[in-house]
Amino acid sequence: MKEYQKSKINRVKRGANRAEYDVEKINTILDAGFIGYVGYIYDGYPITIPMAYARKEDKIYLHGSTANRMLLSILETGKTSITVMHLDALVLARSGFHHSVNYRSVTMFGSVKKIEEDKNKWDILEHIVEHMIEGRWESLRTMNQKELDRTLVIEFTIENASAKIRDVGVNDEPEDENLPIWAGLVPVKQTALPPISDDKLPENVTIPEHVLNYYNKHQ
């Protein structure tokens, strides 16, 4: 079992019993998501921005406009942190103090670099689209050089990381357990609704199989 080394920056202190450093378990959480929160400093302000991402081995890939303030900022500093989180349930206790949520989260720390070569950028953008919805890339109009030149692709190397997971029930005070107050979990799940075709589609264009497969898998 390979683990990220515990350090001052990634060690979970609050709720350490919920911490996880196993690389495989962390990757499972990352692969279940598509949006990460990227941190940077701009004009003295700490800012986090949600960004689409894809993972390959120990790399996280981000993309945006060549004028993207956040991407340019983390390139300047050479490092950043990214957090991914899944909400799994509302935990409703008998007291407000013990209300909580069940979740899976990962925070990563590492270095960043700009992907320069067109072939590498192309491959990474394909990987990001395929992470979003498998089978999509091959159905698309080919990206042209102007679009590729206007796209900034960033490679983030995970140098350290930790996960924090809560997957248990209500944790009330023992003296409250006999109170006539409902307590329990409300599971939360992200689902896909039926695809909605663009109103400018030609009449003979139907919903492709890869889109229907995604819907059927996630409804």
C-alpha cells in the first residue's frame, strides 16, 4: 500500500481519525469527480476557483484561456493546492451542535508547469473531455490551431495529498438519544436528467449513444 508521506502541510489534525493517505483511495475519490477548487493569491487576496480537471497517474490537468488570471498566477508561483469534495449525506442529529455531513474530500499540494507542445496539449484536452463523458471526443469537430493556441493547459504534479472521509451516522450525546426528535441521514447523490437537445440541431441529428450511456449510468 503506497501512501503520501505525512507532513506539516498535509497532515489532518482536526478529525484525524477520518484521515486517509493511501494513494489508491485518494485516486478513487479524484476519479469520481470532475470539478476541483484551485487556490491562488491575487493582489494579496486568497482566492479559490472551481475548475474542470482530469487525472492521469500523479498528474492533474487543468485548462483555460491563455488570459486566465488564476492559471497565470499559479504558473508564476510554480505551485498550488487543489481540493475535490463529494457530498454523500446530510447528518441530522438531535441537537444543532451535532449536525454534520458525510463526505469524501481530497486536498492536494504540488508544483505546476505549462504544457507547451501542441501534441501534448491535444492529448490532455482529449483526456479532460473523456473524463467528463466517455466516448465524446471522437464525435466532435476537430479542434483547429487557433483554438489550440488560445488554450492554456497546466500540469499539476501531486507531491503530497490527504483525504478526509466521514461515512458514519449520527453522533449525538448519550443523554439525548431518548429525546422524541427524529435523527438520521438524508443521502445525497448527483444524478443525470434526460438529455436536452440543442434547438439548433438539424432534424436528423439524434442523441448519440455515448450521451445516452452516461445518462443511463448516472440517472
